[in-house]
Amino acid sequence: MAELLQVIRGMHDILPADMPVWNQLEDEYRALVESYGYRQIRTPIVEKTALFARSIGAVTDIVEKEMYSFEDRNGDSLSLRPENTASVVRAGLQAGMLSEQQHRLWYSGPMFRHERPQKGRYRQFHQFGAETFGIAGADIEAELILIAARFWKRLGLTDIDLQINSLGSNECRQRFRSILVEYFRDHYDALDEDSRRRLETNPLRILDSKNPEMQDLIEAAPALQDSLDQESRDHFDELTDILDKTGVSYEVNQRLVRGLDYYCHTVFEWVTETLGAQGTVCGGGRYDGLVEQLGGKPNYAAGFSMGCERLVSMLIDQDRAQAETGCDVYLSMRGANSVAVAQRLAENLRDHLPRLELVVHAGGGSFKSQMRKADKSGARIALILGESEIEADTVAVKFLREERPQEEIPQADLVTKMTSLLGNNQRT
């Protein structure tokens, strides 16, 4: 017997029993963002490695350690996308969409990072995201936060808290970077190996270190807010004013910097303590410099992404997950010519009731075994087509979830009967 092949470590199958909660999540997200005027965009999962090196930062952990990169047959270095913001910007520039235009876009799909697998963290994972272009004010950042807040409400999720911070303009960030490097160089011996590496490449990430031995040093570090200019302060004040007036609770976390190089001004994260170490379920902010960084004219941009696997876990843990449901109708048959007649009746039902979930038995078997499969399918009604029904042009209607007597109806009345019995309760 051949060896049984297993899924790649850190990747996972989403099986049919898991799909109802995924469909619930995807349907709610699509309906929500489109109600705010966002339009869907899809990008390839493979891009040139240079796209991510230029956008995320060539010396970030993602590019240095976590990307799935390879050389194709033409000798080009390609990578599976580790995130989708850079791809959306690239697509917008290539299509000529980002010149003096405003856009609200959304996406969903798989991303890839070679991280250490653990609960809520996979090497292939799925994200929802939203990206906006051409809008300068804090009002669009507030809108992104409000979309996420409404998403949690629509899903019925609790215990998700908002943290926000301002990185200021790119000039403020560079000024603070120099101050921070000087501070940590004075305490070099107290830095762990990761922080020493980040000191020359991405020192703001040191503030995000979870090493407990470094927390006192981080707490005593210079505050980014002391490096903000008045314009940056006013921008952040506008955001907090909108959040206050719309009733969104938040915490200003001065150590929140996000992990990607392209952020400026507002950054935010929605976090929970219910998922262990992987507590961020949604993160984003403003990234005005990225469009120019990828070859376009300077443009305003802001967005977010959220982790689907983590949200699925929360829906299940909080008993908010949509349960797996059966079909509406199971059609069984027996006797000569029954298969062809059954398929004709089934297709007629589908013509008139397009939302109907109807399973037609296949593979033969006894009537008793067919009824067992009908019951296992979760169907509310079994239609039975035997030799006597074919001869009389009727079909038997058996109620599987109700104490009601079996009925015999003319085949010509089947659509009307099913409409009456199922009404608006067909699966959607």
C-alpha cells in the first residue's frame, strides 16, 4: 500500500463540516463592506519578490525569514504573497486607478508565511481586508475602525478591544527613529538577540517585543508622542473625536507600532485575550508613502486586514458559529425507469425553486438504505418515487422531521406542494 500523504505542516484543510462557519464569516463580511461602498478586488497569490521587499521592508522578519520565495524557470524571484496590501497597490497602479481618484476596495483570500505553527497561526492563512486610496483625513481611518466594530457586532463576538496610536508623519517617524536608536544603543547589553538585529533595521519593532526581561527598558524608552508635530497631533485628535462621538471604546497604546515599514499616522489593532498569544484579530492604519514607494505618484492610503482563522475560532468558542445544516429535500427512487423520471422531476423543481437544496439519491441500494441516507442528510422531506408512483404519475411525500402522515400527490403538483411546504425556509 502506498504511503498516505499528509497535509504540509502549518497548513490545514477546511472540511465540509467546517464550511458553514466560514461561509457565515464570508457572507457577513461581503455584505458589510459593500454596504459601505467598497468594491471587491482579487490579486494573484504569486508576485515578484521585489514587490514585498520594497513595500514591507527588505530587513523585516517577513521578508528575511517568513516568505515562501523561489526562482521560476525564467530565473525570476517570485514569492507567495505574505500579505495583500502591496499587491492591491501594485494592481491599482498597473490599472491606472490611483491617479487623483478615490477608491474603497476589499479583498479576501489566502496568504503565506513560514512561521512556527501554533493555535491561530498557520503557514497558509486567510485574510479579509479593506484598502482606501485618495482620502487624506482621519475620517477614513475612523470609517475603517467603524466597519470592524460593526463586523464584531453582526457576528455577535465579544471581548475584542481596540488599541490605537499615532506614528505621526514620515518625518516624525524618522525623527523618533533616530532618538530611539540612540536610547537603545546606550542600553545595548540589555537587548536580546532579536532587538539587537532590529536596532539597525527596524528599531520601532523593539517596542513591540514580548520578552518580559525587556519590559522595564521598553517602558522607560522615549515616547513617540513627544516627537509628533502639531499637524500629526491634530490628525490623531480628529480620529479620537470621531470615535468618541460614535461611541467606539478604545485605548491609546503608545507602544503600538505594527510590524510593517509602510505605516504612518494612525495605526490600530483589535485584540482579544481569548486566543492566547495570538491576540490580534484585525490590524491596520494609514500608509501614505506606499504608493509612491511602489512607483506611483504620492497618494493617501489607509486600510486593514483581519485573520479569518482567528475569527472562526472565536465564533466557535463563543457559540456564535453557524451550525451545519442538511438539505431541504432528499429524492429516493426504486424500480425500472425510476432514475430518469426522478432526475426529470428534480430538474423541474430546480427550475422553479432555484434556492432549493435537493439531493437525488445515486448509487442504487435498498429502499431502507435510501431512507437511512435521507435521514442522515438532514433533509426535512423525502420524496419517494417507486414503480406504483411512476405508473400513477404521482410522488410520495414523507416528512422526516415532523409527525405527519405520508402524502401522495400528482407529479404535476410537486412544485406547488414544495413551495407551500418550504416557502421562504429553503436554504440560502
